Amino acid sequence: MLVNPEATGQALEIMLIEDSLVDARLTIESLKHCGIHHRLSLFRDGAESVEFLHKRGVFARAPKPDVILLDLFLPDAQGVDILRQLRSDPEIANIPVVVLTSSDDNTDQSECEKLGVSSYIRKPFNEDKFLSVIRRLKGLSLAVEASMIKT
């Protein structure tokens, strides 16, 4: 029998990788309006976010994110490089990634699409569009997780 994680009150694990506190706050406020039970981990640089994803050091017991919200321009790394690392590791390669960026460069979007991002949203983003993406990904996340849980 399959168990529905939402019925157990399980929170959606969201990882936000964003160096701008203003943009992070806007994203967090939007998530508060979405009506989805979630927990959010905020990272402001690429190195720490990679450590979290690979459960290294202090992050050895970190939860696996259900969704990653990724800024493309970080102080110590490019989001595309983090995305490449993510997609090269079979343990975490299937995590949906939503790119949130101020870039108008179509090359960035094309590169992200080649790496399999779930959505590419330009900042400042339309809150309704953003929340519809999160709701869709929550449904996908629950379906994958439910198929793995057996009692």
C-alpha cells in the first residue's frame, strides 16, 4: 500500500540558494502565501550549498531537498556550475531545480534548459507564476516520494 506523504503532514523541503537578502525575502514571503506546508534552507553562496547537497561536514544529516530554487549569480560560484554538479551526482540529480535570475541572457536560459531545470523565472518574478510552479513541483515531489514509500 502506498502512503501519501501529504496525509502525514510532511513538509516540502525547499533549498533556496540566493545571495541577495532582498530577493531571498521576496521569495520567502511568496512561499508563505502559497499554502503549502514547507521547510526552507537558505544558502547565500555556492560552496556551502554544495556541501549541504552532498551531506558533507556539518550537513551530514541534512534533509534531501524536494525542490531547489537557484540564483544564477552567486559571489563564489555560477549557478550553472552548481547545476552541473547537481546533475552529475545520481543521488541528487533528479531534484527539481527552479532558476530564479535577473539575467536576460538567452545563453544562460539555454544552458539551464540543457541541464534539465524545471523552470526558469526572471526576477523580479510574478508571484502567481512562481507559486504555480511550486505547486506543480510539490505534486511531482509527492508522486515520486509516494511511489518509493511502501508499508
